[in-house]
Amino acid sequence: MKFQVTIDRDEDGVWIVECPSIPGCVSQGATKKEALLNVQDAIKLCLEVRAERGLPLTVETAQVEVVA
């Protein structure tokens, strides 16, 4: 399975990666590569927990256009 993730850097230089289609699924790393590897584990674990709790595995995401 492939998931879209967002990648950001905090004020301390730590890379933060989030999977918007899985609520609460966030990871981090000292490098972008490390953060992307870590989020793969986070996604697997989040999907496991959501399945155990009978929750939908993902939520719907969409893009919207904002005219500025």
C-alpha cells in the first residue's frame, strides 16, 4: 500500500512526517530519510491498532482549491 505523507521541519531541525489519511499517524527523524523510514513503521502500527479497535483503517482526504 502507498500513502501520501507530509514532510516538515521544526524549529530545532527535526524532520516531522505525517500521514493525513491515518489520524494521529506522525513520526520524526534527525534526517528526512530517517523520518520517512520511521513513518513507515508508524503507519504499520497505526493500521494494526485501528484494525484491532474496529476503526476504519483510513479516513478520506481531498484537495481543495483556495483562490487568494
